[in-house]
Amino acid sequence: MARVRPKIVFLTSPGGETEDLRELLADHCEVVYADSLGPRDSDASYLILPADPGNLGQTGLGDHERDVLLNSVGEALCLVTADGKLLWGNRMFDSIDSDIKQEVLTAAQEAAVSFEGLEYDPKAEPPMIRREIEIGANKLYELRMAPMIVDGVTGFGDRAVGVLRDISHAGAVRRKLKAVDQAGARLNRFDRDAVSKMNAVQRLKLLEERVTKASKDVLDYDQFAIRLIDEHTGRLEPVINVGFTQDAIDLELYPAEEGNGTIGYVAATGKAYICHDTTTDDRYLVGASEARSSLTVPLMVGESIIGVLDIESKEVDAFDDQDVQYVMQFARFVAMSLQTLNMLVVERSATGATITGRFEGELRAPLEDILREAECMSQETTDPVAAAHIARIREDVEAIRSRLKNVAAGPNTILGVDEVKCDKIDDLLNGKRALVADDNERIGSMIADVLGRRGCEVVLCKSGQDAINELEASGADGHSRFDFVVSDISMPDRNGYEVFSVASRIVPEDAIILMTGFGYDPHHSIVRASQEGMKNVLYKPFQAARLIDEVHKALTPPESA
């Protein structure tokens, strides 16, 4: 509840010395002049202030009126001379601790000395000195000091008016924001080399641990969720959930002001939202267990909304505008860390391709020289054995060039395909029915070719929706079911998690393999699928032999593995 401000009535006319004092007190009291005084009401404190508080004895006010004046103001007031003499102080000033009082008197005396002799300019702002006094860990005061004008012609006198205000709440806010800043800095302190080698599950686990620790230690929240907007489907995908029910995690939400809960509203508008009571707020949907209030804020990178941070409490009306300030600050750091992690992985992919391209350029000249020498040798010899060796040299040079191009392609290729290209039937794979889904036609064809040569019947899908359609059809009566599934996680229409969700109803979870480039998981499909039982992940570019090994593991019963 807001504090009721005391009201001070000046009996004098506006202007002059009283106007200076009115400006000094305006931050702490409602100051009016007698001629503008409205009807009295029971909620206001009416005080009568003389023209010169430094000359109270000559105003005609009685002792009672002076007591009312000095003791009813909601701040500690004092008047101090340059030689340190306390001319007056109100009851609140008398009641403050002696150590605070002494600091106030010392500061006011120093201020009075500094004001003494200064020229007075009625058109200029009067000088003001502000100082903060901190007592212990939880108490913080603001002391404002201004000169008392005793001669409006020649200058200021030797007196300083001191106004002491308790700003402990503001100090606590300031300390909390500083703690949030420090926690955010720790959140974004990554070892680039270590993070770039992590897979998607490990990276998000690292972030989840840091966000959870900061949320509990700094913000004192222990139930929260992070959802990110899938750039292809537009859905708000849950990527981190602490304390939320499975029903809440399973909600299919989109950025929309209506029909998608507080999370969808915040993602659509970019505005923070406080649900004061989950039982009466129509916008609130299911969330954390036993939640009675919530605070949802946007996750933003620049001007773009990438998702939301939703915090929930078991207490009614647990959040206020101050919490919004804390959580909005924290959310900025969370968004930055998500962006940094993804950028590190993308950077690794780009760097790998750049380095490989440089190697290809460096090797181009010597490889061409080898081919020229081989051509010369072939023209000078008629020995069939030597000719065969020369032909092998040419093949090896072409193989080097091809493999360099494959490595430079990064996640857009599969390595070592030539080494496993054979038509030898694999007893474990022979007759098995496989679904391969990848919108990269080259990779899909390479996988289908490797599996098909070993006896698999392969259905190749170029989109996530095609894969889902094939899976659902295979689950219908009278259709051949798939024995295993290999799917990319980043496709333009449906992501890997959606394919996994459908596939897990058709084939055993152990028989589902997801693929991603350099550990990049833009929709956090791998993380969500892993949380629901998926165990097999291939990080592009992978060796074709590794693909075969993973398929073998997927098809081998656990007891015989």
C-alpha cells in the first residue's frame, strides 16, 4: 500500500524564501498555500508552516503549533549552523539512532560551511548536496541538504536544512539488481572450446543448471519454464521445465493474445504479465504443480521475441512490479545465453568448413602436379603393372579431392561412404523396413543407398510431414510397419521431435535415430525427445560406418546387445 504523504500548508503567499523551502520539501510532502487549500478530509495531515523555519519564535505560533509542524512531517528534519549547532529538529530526527544522527549533523555542518558566502541568484536553482548513509546490511538513508536563505540580496547564510529519508527499499532493489547482473554475467561465461564440443543435450543441460541455480539463489524462485518459438511451426516449444506438470509441458501453445494462456499472450505482445490468482484469471492455463500465481516475461534478442520465461508460485499474489523488473533483467541474460550457445555451434560449423576449404586450396597445386607426373609416366611406360599403379595414383588423387569437398560440406554430407559401398547383404538389416527423413536430398539419398545395399527396404521422405504421414500409414491395419527410423531434426515443416513423437507410437524408441548438424538443435528437438526416451543421436557430418553401427544397436534387443 502506498504511504500517505503528509500535507503542509504555507500561510504565506507564494514566492520568496518560502518557495525555496517548498521545493526542498516537495519530494517528501504535499505542499500547498493557504489560498489554494481545498476542503479538509479525514485522510490528510494538515500542518502550518511559517515563513522562516529558522526563526520560529517570531512567527506568532504557539508551542503546540510548532510541535505539530516539527513532529508530523514524515521525514527527519533538522537545521544546523556552520559551527555545528543544531538549531532545531523534529521528533523523527530526535528518535533516530545516535550514530545516524551524528553523521547527519556532521554532514549538515559541512554543507552549511560550503554554502556560507555563496552568492544568491533568485533565478538559479539553489545548491543541493545529497549523501547516502548506510547502516548495516539492510538500512540505507538519503540525506539532502540545502542552504537556508536569510538574505535574499547579498547571499546565503550559515545554516543548512537537512532532510533525512529512509531509502532502504530502494537500496534493496539496487542490491538485488546488482545480484541479477552478476548472476547474468556468470550465466553467459562460457568456455568456447568446451561448449562447441558439447552435443545439444549437454549444452542445454549446462544452461538449465545455471538458470536453475541463479533462479533459486538470486531470485528465490524454484518453479519456472522456458519456451522458445519454433521458427518453422511458430509454436512455443518447451525446452527447460523445473517444477511444471506434464500436462503443462504437453500444452501446444502459439504466440497469440487469446486462447494460448499467459505464455502465448506474452510471446505475442512482448509485455510482461502477472497472474495474481490462477483460480480467477481466465487467461491462465495449467502450469506448475499447485501454482496459485505466475509471472511471465518475454525472452528477447534485440527487438525480436524468441520465447518466454514463465515463473510460478504456490502463493496467491506472489509477484509485483518490482519482481517484473528483476525477472525482465534476468530474462535478458537468459536470452543472451541461448543465443550465444547456438552461435558457438554455428560458428564451429562455419569455421570447420572454412579451414577445410583452405586445406583444399593449399593441396590443389601439389595434387595437380601429381596428376601431371602420373600422365607423363603413363606415356613413357608400356608395362601393364606400372600402368595399374599409375591408375591407382590417379584414383587416390580424385578420392582426396572428393573427401576434402565432403569435409568442407560439414553437416551437409556423410563421410566415408565409399568405404562402406558394397552390395554385401547384412544379416541384421536384410529385409528390414526403414524410414529415412531429411530435407537435404543429397544426405537422404546417401543414407538410403548405404542401407539399401545391405538389404533394407528404404522409404525416403523429404519433409517432416511426409515422414509423419508414412509412419501413421504404417501403423494402420494391413500395412507393413517400419523396423527403424532415421530422421533429421531440422526440416522446414515439422521438426525432429514431432517425427519422434509419432514414430515412438509405431516403433520402439530404441529404434529411432535423430540427426543434427554439429550438435545444432534449433528447436531443441533432441532435448525433448531425450527426455521422453530417445537414445540415439548422430551429429553431422558422421561416418557412414557409424550410421551402420547405430542402426545395428537400434535393432539389437537390449538383452543381446
